[in-house]
Amino acid sequence: MRLFEIGLVVATLASGFIWLLDALFFAARRKRNAGLLDDGKDPVVVDYAKAFFPVLAIVLILRSFVAEPFRIPSNSMMPTLLTGDFILVNKFSYGLRLPISNTKIFAVGEPKRGDVIVFKPPQSPDQDWIKRIIGLPGDTVAYRGNQVYVNGKPFEYQYVGEYVGKGSGAEMTGASQLTEKLPGRPHAILELDKAAFDQGEGEWTVPPGHYFVMGDNRDRSDDARFWPSHFLPEQNIRGKAFMIWMNCDSIGSLCKNNFDTSRIGSGIQ
């Protein structure tokens, strides 16, 4: 994803520069010489630059400042998001950021507890991950006995039933599906009843300018509980996930016939 972003910026700047350079120094000369040694036509490279620059510029602006597509690569956010979901991320929710550097140039709003966000994890800054915000700056977050506590108050949970997965999510069949009643943002989570590994229990106080994030699939999520730093810097956030626009659960890069049309247009809670 980062290589694509860099390539898009470079291609946009290059095509724009070629078009501008030609307009300032060469176009008038070709027009004057038309009919003599020059037929007055644009060189191929200039012709391509004129054709591609407007398209590239529009894509870059939309992708950098409006909405950006991502594909969910793992089961860490089940059952909210499934492997193969193609989602849109609102790039304007928390402010305008420059492409590549992700530097904020204009603040709009602040992330809220319960938001599902795409970000670059501190330990893997070349990747894009997705989790849910649980702790805000200044919060004390604890996780004990499959229960989340924020500032000493436990979240309430309601058992929904036994989860039945399909495709890449079949491994979670038999897990317990619950509604985690995060204030103002209740959402579904999955828990394994007999998880024979580190549950990531502990207590953490979120420093200023940072957030504590967790996956909804609590026993299949590499989230802030396990990170060396435990916290996500605000400047690493890329945007807020808000809609599923396609689902294709596949092995490798080919979707073949594994489209799930029922998920198209679903909002992300």
C-alpha cells in the first residue's frame, strides 16, 4: 500500500512537471514552427502527461483527503470485519494529512472510543493495520478475565451465541459471540472459551497523544496488549473505517467465485 502511495505521488508530480515544462518552454516554439520542420504536434511523452495528470491528480486528492480503500487481510476484527472485506476509510474524520508522511496539516476532530481505525503500528510502520479504539489519552485500560476495564469500570457483556464462521473465518467456529457494551458504541466480539495462550492481561495508562487499540476477535488479535510500547501514536492514524464496499475471501490474490454480495454497502460500527 505504501509503495502504491509513493508511486501515485511520483507519477502525479512527474506528469504535472512535464506538462508545465512543455507549456512554459516548448509549446509556443512548436506552434511557431508548425508547417516547417515541425508538425506542431505534442511529443508522445507530453501527450501522455496531459492525458494522465488530471486523472492521477484527482485520484491522489480523493485517496489522500477524502476516502481510501483497504482490504482486510486477517481475522483479527471478526465478527465486525471478515477476511476479504474491502473497506473505505474516511481520511477527513480526524484532519487532513499529507500523503506518504501522514503529517497532519489541518485538524478536524479527534478519535473517539469505539472508532474502528486504520493505522501504521509503531513496530511495523510500513504496514496498515485495523483495530478498535478502546483507550483515549489519559485513560487507564485493563484487561482481565476476558473483560475490559476503562478507568476502573468494567464493560458489560451479553452472550449472543456460538459463532459459525465460513471461509477464512471457519477457524473461529465454536467461539462465543458476545456484545461488548462499550458506552455509546456496542459491538460484537469473539472469545475462545479455552484459549491455551497468553491472553494479554494487564493494565496500562494511555499517555497524551496516544491511543489503546484492540481487535474484536480477542484471541486472534495482535493489538496494543502485546506491543512493546502498548500504545498507538496519534500521528500513525490514517483514518476511520466506515463502510464495506466489497467482500472477496480468497487464498492469494484471486477472488475467483468467493464474493459475498450480502456485505456490500454495510456500515462499520
